[in-house]
Amino acid sequence: MEILKKLYYNVDVSEVRNTSQRSQKLTSFAKLAKNVKKLLIISLIRSIMFLVMQLGISKKFQKEKKESALIMRKQTKIAAVVSAAALLALGASITSFAAAKGTWMMVDGEWYCYDKNGDVYENTFCSSNGKEYYVGDDGMLVRSSWVEYDGDYYFVNSSGAKITNDWRLTTPYEDEDADEEWFYFQSTGKRADNKKILYKGSTFFFDADGKMLTGWVTADGNDVVNEENNINKDYTFYCDETGARVESGWVYTTEPATADDDADADEYWYYLKSSGKVATGKQANVKGQAFIMGNTADNMGQMLTGWVAAFDNDDDNKIDAYEEIDGETDALPVNAEGIKDVYYCLYDEDKADGHVQKNKWMKTWKPEEAYDEDEDDDKYWYWIEKDGKVFIPETVDATVYKYGLGDGALEIKNSGNQFGIGKKKINSKDYFFNMEGEMVNNFIDVVDTKDAAVIAKGMHYFGGSDDGSMKTGSQSVKDDNGDTFKFYFGTKNSATENKGVGITGNKNNKLYYEGHLVAAEDYKYQTVTFGGKTFIVNQNGSIQHSAVEYKEDGDVLIDAKTSKVGYYTTTGWDKYAVKDEFVDGNDANGELIVNVEEIDETRVMAVTGVYDPTTPDDASPSDAQ
């Protein structure tokens, strides 16, 4: 009896973890002992006989002792349990313990599970102390292996216990030559097939073979696969290299349909919302910034950068599509039919920072030139509103021509084409933009206006390329050679001038033409004729009004003294013009003797002979500057 107690308690000490379990075992042992006592002597005799028989077994039979032992176990049934106790007393290495389905027994270092009749279980699970163990075709305990049972797949660890609520990195079932994959086994031990599993706060997806998926994943009902087609915003997700679904985060990767061996495939930034779904369309708040993600079949979920247009294709006042604008699209110009709004998103392909620009100036290339990034191409200033929309005038306030101060002269730009502009007040300053949202700058000649109070006809100056605000009063402008020229533009609307319009005539005793100061160039004094009236100006542009000899280095340049010429001295623009210039040698007011070349008042204007800036042609007001 003491031997049986020792056997019972030393079978698997690790399985007995508390007093309650020990009490249960004592009760089980007491029941068993009643029968054991009666059969002990018989079992001893049978065991001795068995050992004698074993000594006479042939060499061939010894090689198959495992199969013979199995036959013996099936024949002896319950008596084998008692015989085990006898064998232990004789020094044999056989151990046993109770199981849910029956009794476990170790034979030659391997475990087997028996039912109450002593028959060995095969191809099933037996449990012990809350864990389940699988026995295979021969009844032997299976360890560190896949198990297929009742159409489901399980994995048992090195002790033979079924894995539950845990992971295993191994080769797929019955494919040991394949690469190892991650598999997850649920609370029942079943492999997660076509499942979405929440594990420690993260979501994981598994295909029909139980393989954990990474990269793009489609989870539509019970169909969980690595997607090979376009993104669906409702059930396409992205899992990182650990298998965890990305949530509230960015990923930089190729499109789902990209072949694995396509090393040259383009990569894009995608944002996965807190639900794990791919963000599409305008996202107002992604970590404090607004982004625009593609929502068409061709750009679904991709972070859009640079110029982005919002299309309302059916005029229902709802955005149907967001697309990047470039030279390869049909979206140009940006006020083309179907475009409702235009945005500019930061362009930096190296990081997820394509957020919508807001309430600021942006200097960049035109949409059709944006992705060329050719430094030789002109850049223009654009104003972006607080809501992120690029300001584009809705109506034409005036029709204009553009000039630039070249080599000391105003030169026509934009191939001589006129275009429309619209006004925008920004930070208390007036700016004008063409119908593609480009801020106008430099010299602008308004040839037609819808409202003189908005902008009057005449030459205006809107500063250099980085300025754009309408200038008034005295201005100093450098030409392409770095030489400085003086201009004056009206400061207010009045009977004698218009705000922003270049003065033609006398202003503060200086002579201007289309805003440009007319001054002596080649000599200290020269004459210039305006509308039949002659003026004498010095190199500072000051109008002279004295009947004297105007000399340079002792040489008389202009003689207004000999014949005592007179001057108007009016309050009008012609103030100090020479009065009644000598004609045909007979004039009571005297004769102005000029010994130098007269200044051409139009010398600062580009006159080609085929273009009259005062006469608008048939060019479209929407032409770009």
C-alpha cells in the first residue's frame, strides 16, 4: 500500500499545485486501493511470468517491443494499472496518473491515455488539470506539432498541451518546406482562420489558412485576404510588420495591386483612421492639420500634394472627386469646368507632411509646371484663404496688359495678350489676381474696367515679383540692369488723378508720363513735348520756368532768354509749359532756341508699331499673365 501511495503522488508532481488537488487524489486512491488489494498477488505472479516471457522474446520481436507492449496493454485492460504498481516494486520504469477521459500511463518514456476499461485512446484529446493533450494514431502523446481534429487545426507545445490564446511561429500545416508564419490559436485552441482577432489592444487578421497577414488586408465578412485590387474605403486595412492593424497613423507604401517583385513601383502616404479604415477625401483634423486624400479609383487613400482640385462633376454642390492638378490632367486651367475648389498642399514626398496650407501666401510653379520643378520656370504668388482654398477671382474686375521695366523702358509681357484680374484686400492692402489665382505684379495697364472705384484705367505698379500690393505716390524702380527710375502713381481718386494710376503731366512741378518721371538724360537740360506743349526739364525731372540761358559747361543748351519766352504758370497739369512756342519765326512771346535733342515722352513705353496699349484687342480676359 505504501508503494501505491508513493506511485500516486510522484507521477507528475508539477500537476499537483494545491491542497484541494491532493485531497481529490487521496479520495481517488482510496477507491482504487480496494480493488488493488485483491488483485495484488495475482498481478505479482502475472508480472513475474511476463518478465520471464520477455527474456525469451526473439531479437526481431524485441525490435518491435513498442507494438507488442501496445497489444499487451489492450489485452490486460484494467489489470495493467495494478501490474504497473507491481512493476514499480520490481524496479520497472512505468508511471501512471488519472485523466479526465481515463488514466495516463507512461511506457518506455512515452505517455498514453486509457479509458476506464483500460483501452488506449487514439486521435483525440485527453485532459489533465485543466489542460488538453492530444494522442495520435498509436495512442502516443503528440508534442510540438500541428494537430488536425474534427476539421479544425490546433497546435500542441513541447509538453503536449494544446495552445490557447497564444501565438506560434511555425511552418504551415503539412508544409514543412514553406517559410515560417505566425499563427494564433483561440481560447478553444482552434487556429484563427478567416478571423479578425483583438489581442492586447491591437487587431490582427488571418487568412483561410490561419496565416497572420501584413500589409494591405481586405476583411469583408468571413473573407480575409491580402488585397490584390484597389482599396475599398469600407473594408481595406493596413497591418504593419508585426501584424497589428494601423490605427490613427501613417504608412508609406505601394498600392495594393502592386506586384511583390515590382521594385520600381511608386509609393504613397496613406492615413488609417482610428477605425483602421483608409482615410479618403478632405480630412479636417489629422493630428491638428488638414489633409486631402484621394477618393477615386486611381488615387484612393493616397495623400495628395501640391495643387489639388475638388471636382463637382454633376453640379449638385457636392464634391465628387479630389485629384492632383498637373500638366497631365485635363483640369487646366484651374477655373476649368467641374472644378469647385482649389487647394495647395505642402509637397514633401519624404515625409507625411502634405497638409493643406491655410491663411498664407504661397510662391510656387503653375499647376502644369509644378511637378517639373524647373527652376527656370516662373513662380507666382498665390493667396490661400483660412479654409485652405486658393483665392481665384469669380468675376473679372478689369482687363489689362502687363509690362516689365527692362533696359530703361517698359516692355510688354505675356506676348501682348490681355487678361482679366480681380481684386482682393489682404491685410488692409489691395492686391489683384488673374483668373488662375496668380497675383499680378510689376506694371499693369488697365485698358477696361467695370468699376473705376475698384481700379481705374491707366498704368499701375504692383511692386516687384515678391510684392504685389498696389503702389501709390513716389516709387523708385530698378530695371534689368540695376538702374533706378522714378515713378509717381495717384494717391487718391480726385479730379486730377486716380488712386494707383500713373500720372501723365505735371505733379509737384515734375513731369511724368504714364507715371514715369521724364528727366533730361544726355544733357543737363532737355525739352519734351506733351500734346503740343513744350517743357524744359533737368536731370531730376524738375520743370524749368525761367527765361534764361540753360547751360552745361558754358555751352548754351536751351536759350529762353534772347526772345524772352513766356510760361503758362497755370494750376493744371500743363503748369510751366512754354507759352505760345515760336512758330514760323513770328511770335510775340518770343522764341525758344533749342540746341539739344528733344526727349521722346514715350521712350519708356513699348511701342511695337502693331500694338496699341490703349486699344484692347480680342484676347481672352482669362489669359494668364
